[in-house]
Amino acid sequence: MITNFLILGIGTQELLIICVIVLLLFGGKKIPELMKGLGKGVKSFKDGMNDVENTLKDNDTANNKADKSIENKK
């Protein structure tokens, strides 16, 4: 985890400063609500990605069945 922050150029001091600024801007009571909303957004995004993946798999399966049907008619 430390290497991730080093790659972004964010050290421990910068991270603490960012946390303090967020705490001052939003207050202690608002932060859990923000995190809850962020979690719902991430879940919604993942569900959408899974729907797209399932649709692509269904289309691929349908195309394979159609190809086999055409080959059987030859």
C-alpha cells in the first residue's frame, strides 16, 4: 500500500493533510454518508459491467448456435 502512494507521489504527510481538509470541509457526520454513496456508486458500476459482460456472452452463445445451424444446413 505504501508503494501505491509513492507511485502517485503522495506521502504520509500529504495524506494526513488531505484527510484533515476533508474532515474540515464535510464534518465528521457527513463523511459516512459520502462513503455510503460512494459505495453504492461503485456497486452500481460493477453491476452495470456485469450486465454488459453477460449480454456479450449471451450474444456470443446465440451467434455460435446460429453458425452451427448454418453449418448443419450445408
